[in-house]
Amino acid sequence: MGFDSSCRARLISVNTKSAGSIRTGERRKGEEEQLMGRHVVLIEDEANITEAIRFLLSREGWQVETHADGSDALEVIRAAAPDLVILDVMLPGRSGMDILRDLRAETGMEHLPVLMLTARGQARDREMAEKAGVSRFMTKPFSNAEVLTAVRDLHAQAQQG
């Protein structure tokens, strides 16, 4: 029993599609490995915000490490050696502003991208953060798109410089 020409054509089509899927899968695996190299430390004491940002960034391929206490946040950041830090202004134990100032004073941390979050959108807070060396400042509530854009921009800037 032989194959007729239409059966052969379908078989070739299926094999071509399968091979394409395998190649696409391999490419995705390589992209995943590249993306998993991106590491962020999120210092935020509000659990719902922490989980939302963790979910959002994890979907984008970021490894997200979270911490909720300001008193030892600097040690957590040092130990993690992240590509980026997301830091809340108001934290239990120690303020995000103090953490940022100390971070900028440390050798090797001067240029670490820091996205600062605050519930108070006052100009004075923004000015203090800029003087302390913040990379970007964002007022809560914020959209998913705003967080993703900020993180992508900060990471891209850090890769260039």
C-alpha cells in the first residue's frame, strides 16, 4: 500500500510544522535563560502590592526577591546583588529614603537602578528622593503598564551605561 500524493503533502506539512515548533521551543528556552538573569529586589511592606509586582515582573521573566522590613533592607540588597531595586518610601524599621542614601554611599551601589514607590505624591518627597539619588520615582496607585515601563527603562539604561 502506497501513499497517494495528497497524503504525502499532509505528512510533509505536519512534519514541517512539528520541526518549526521544536525550533520555536528551543528559541524560547534560550530567551528564558537570558531573561532569568534579570534579578530585582522589591522592598515593600504592603502584601497586596508586593504580590502584584512580583506576579507582573515574574511573568516578564524577572527573578523577584521580596522583603518587607526597612531595618535590614540594605543587607538584603547587598546579599542579593540585584540588577534593580524597587523600594517603598515608608517601611517599618527604616525609611526608604535612608536606605537609598546608604545604598548610594556604598561602593558598587552608586549606579544600581532604584525605582522608589510612595503613597504620598508630594513634590517634597520627590525632591528628597532625587537628592538621595533615586533613578525613578512612582506614586501609588500605579498601573501595571507604568511599573513595567519603569522597570524596562531602568534596566535598559543600566545595560547601556
